[in-house]
Amino acid sequence: IFSHVTKIIDLFTELAYESGLLSKDGLSPNKVTIGYMYYYISEVSPGEYASKGELIVFDAKDATKEVVENIHNSNRKAYVYFYPMEEEKEEAYVRLISLGVDGITSDNPLELRAFLKR
């Protein structure tokens, strides 16, 4: 199923190029942020990030300092999504922030915001 999802994402990316929402350098000219979602980011070569939009979205469990640095080195932002177990949430927030991710998508954004304000 993931190969089908990847094909659909690639199709939308091509449509974004054709419609002018995304330029060939991967940056959107119309102030619409274009992101690319990876299910298995560990299988992607760092050079591939530069052709995929302004931000790269991937599973937090795959977040490492190296992955985040590679994304930043390609002038892209690193966003993660995750669904941590209740007892792991604060530990996960600290880990992701220390890795330097630019954004976190959570199943409880109010809780995350409260944590960040501490």
C-alpha cells in the first residue's frame, strides 16, 4: 500500500509543478507551503530531499540528528508526526526538540503547546 501512496504523492507533486504551485527548485512561488511525506525516511538518500518541496514530513520514530541535519542541509524544514504512548510523550517532545525538528504534528496539539510553554 505504501508504494501506491508514494505514487499518488509523486502524481500530486507533478501536478503542482504543472500548475505552477511548485517550481522546479522545489520552492512554491505562490506562498503555499508544499511538503513531502515519507513513511520510511531511512530508505531515502539525503540528496533526494532537495527535489521534494519546502518541508519534509516523516515519522518521529525515524528522527535522528543525521536525518534532521540532512534535511536542513538541503534547505528544507524537518517536520515529524507521531502518536506516542501517554507515558512517553514528554520524553518524545524533549528528544524531538533536541534533534532540531522544525515542526511536530501531534494527536494532542494543546498538550504539546502547554509543554513547550514550560
